[in-house]
Amino acid sequence: MKTLIKNGTLITASDTFTADILIEDERIARIGLNLEADSDHLVDATGKLILPGGVDPHVHLDLPMFDTVSSDDHYTGHKAAAFGGTTTAMDFVVLESTPSGRGQGEGDFQYSVGLWMKKAEKAAIDYSFHMNLTRFDDQIAKTIPSLMDMGIQTLKVFTAYNRRLRLDDGGIFKALQIARDNGMLVMAHCENGDVIETLTTQALSEGRTSPIWHALTRPAWGVVEASLRMAAMAEQANAPVYIVHMNAGGEVDMLQYARERGVKVMGETCPQYLFFTIDHLQRPDGAKWICSPPMRTEQDNARIWEGLTRGTLQTVGTDHCPFFYNGTKPIVYEGSEIVIPGKELGRDDFTKIPNGLPGIQDRMPILWTYGVNAGYITPNQFVAYTSTNPAKIFGLYPRKGALVPGADADVVIWDPNKQVKYGMAHSHQRTDYNLYEGWDLMGYPEKVFLRGKLIVDGAEWKGKRGDGKFLKRNQGEIL
Ligand code: DUC
Ligand code: ZN
Ligand code: ZN
């Protein structure tokens, strides 16, 4: 099957030029001027932009949390992603123990990946996994490299969530060394677990239970300090590290400080840290903005923008981890009523509010209007942050994140003049609210191809469950 897209303006991470693209089956076959081919489909993209499909390096689909689960699964979350121009998503495997018991190392990894593979059978876009490294012992250490055989070359570590997800610094340091020796990459959630634990206990004992206390018990200095600590450990291990969801201005300062000294540290931010502040948690519906790390201040927003403008940061992911705001009231999704317990679980206690926000669909359209149109980043930086850089860092480039012959034909036709009053009316994220309700957008995906198949055509969904493929990843690049 051949599709010829004529006269579009191609935007890559480095160039902008007018050309035609010929797609043959699942790949880009040719790019050039005045291409002629007897194609099955001809698309006139005059006045439109052509982008490589977005790559979201950080999502949490079907993730059990507290007494519920994140409300998008590998079908609904992927469908929403596609409507926002994203054609590859990476989520995190929870490290479980085999039913026969703990400490089996490779067995636990295989078992856990198997559970996630099963969940992802309904995938609608391409996907891969990171492994949450939430325990560390000799057996685990020995078997970490076996993850590479499963196409997983990334380990996520946490400096917070004491006694649940956190590793001590010794474990993190050894994980960095193992990653270094095997061409793997450590991703780090940086907060200060001890400070959070102490402040949370104190807040609860003083009866402070409202959403704002979620932010007040997770101070910005904790992430600043933890990010610098992580960069310092990476340097001492001579390993690269990727810091997820950078949220504080001081954290970007630490990233810049470390990178200027040659430390192989890379940083990701997410749209919520560019637009929202701790004040949103003071609203009556403040629970909608509860995620970890929390929202900060306008000064932090500004410093993170500056990090994107200057290129201190490398990627924009989403940390998409949606929950219903009112999980007692059904919504209609694809014609069926659905309700999943959500933020109301923590009505009387902020520590019981499931942590996480929707954003997998919002990322590219919101960043285009409020990043590119607003003059913070160029269209090429937009492509770099949302597609090419994540593809490079996570070992998918140039199969993903590139408009070149031979690449997967994950192609977005983007209408830069399309005006949209954004919000629930446009959202396919399976939850009952959208953080960007009523925001005016200019520029929006018009058609989205996944490996040559048109899966989004305007407002029409043409994809289906099972269209998405698991991507075995190679060693990535250090940017
Ligand atoms: N933070 C969240 O808010 N949700 C999921 C995981 C995380 O780190
Ligand atoms: Zn995290
Ligand atoms: Zn996350």
C-alpha cells in the first residue's frame, strides 16, 4: 500500500523544508520534491506541517495505585495519545514477585514484564517499557542485564516513597554502575523521601488534610538537592542518568550546573510544570492537580521554560497517570458507561488522593500553542523535545522520531491554522476532566499515521486495539 503526501512543510529537529513524502507499507520510502508514484492514497498537505509522530517517554497506563488504578489502559491511553499526535508511548513495569516468592531476580523481571505485555495486548500505538527498579539485592543486581534481552534498557529508580519504591543511595549507585557496564540507562524520580515522610506525618498529626498539603509536604528544595545528588552519583559512577519530570527552577539550575561540568545527565519536564502552580491545589477542586512531584510557583514555570528555550532540558514527556476527579459518577467512553474510583478517595486525607494527571493527548497541542506560538521554543525544538530526543535517548532512533527514508511511517499532518477551544469535548483521555478546559489552541493534528496506517483522520478514530507493536529498544544516545 502506498500513500503520497504532497506539498507539506516538513519539520524535523534540525530543519524545515517543503517536500513530498511517499509511504510504502509501514515505512517512509522517499522524501523529495515533485515525487510521482501511483499511490493508493494521495494527500494534499499544502499549507500543512509534517511532523514525525510524537514519542512520549513517560506514561503510566493501567497502573494500580492505592485502592484504584490509573483510568487509561493501553487502548484508551494510546487512542488519546494518537489524537494528540503521539504514536509511541513508554510506560513503566511495576516490579512484582513471582507467585513462588521473592528474590528470584530474572524470574521476577520476566514475570513482571509478562504481566505488562498482557495488559498491552490491546495497544493502539507502538510502545515499550521501562523497568521500575524498586528493590535491590545481589540476585536482582546479577539479573538486571537480562532485561536487555527483553528489549528493555531503562531502569527507573526513586529517591522517595520510603519503604515502597525507594532505593537507598548505595543501591542507586550500584544500579548506575550496572547500567554503565551494560549500555543501559537509569531514569530517576528525584525528591527527598525522608523529608517528605517527616513532613507528611507532622501534617497529618496536626489535622492538615487538604490537597495543598500534598505540595507543602514535598518541598522544591528536596527535588533540587535530590537531582544534584543523582547527577553527582552518575558522575562518580561514570554513568549517564535521565531525570524525569523536572518541576522546580532550581532543579533546572542543577541540571545546567552538572551538564556544564560534563556530567552525563539529561532532563525531562512535563507540560503541567510549565503552566500550573501550587495555587491550583488551593482551589475547591485542587485534587485534580495532585501529582508527584507537585506544582510549584510561577518563577519555577518561567525557569523551566527558559530550560527549554536554551536547550538545558532534553525532553517533554507527560507522566500521564489519570484518575477520575469524581470516581463515583460514570462517564460515557466509546458508548459505554465507565466509572473508576479516583481522587474522591482522598476527600478527607490528601495522602489517599491517587497521584497523577491526564496529559498524553494534551502534550503536543498545548505545547505548540503555548510554547511554539508563544515564542518560547521553535518548531524544530518542539519536534526535538516531543519526538526526536526521546527516540534517540531511548534507543528508537531513527526508526522513530525521524522523517527519513527507512523510518517507520509515523507521520503527523499538523494544521498550524486550526483553532480549537480545547477540553473534554476534544479529549479521548478516559477521565472526567481536562486540565486545559477552555484553552484556546491554534495548531492541531489533522491526520496521524502509525506505520503507514491512518489512525486519526480529523475527529475520526480509525485505529484499533492491537494495532500497536512492542518495540524492542537498542542502546540509546546520551544527549
Ligand atoms: N507521580 C505521579 O504523580 N503519578 C505516577 C507516578 C509518579 O511518579
Ligand atoms: Zn516519578
Ligand atoms: Zn511517572
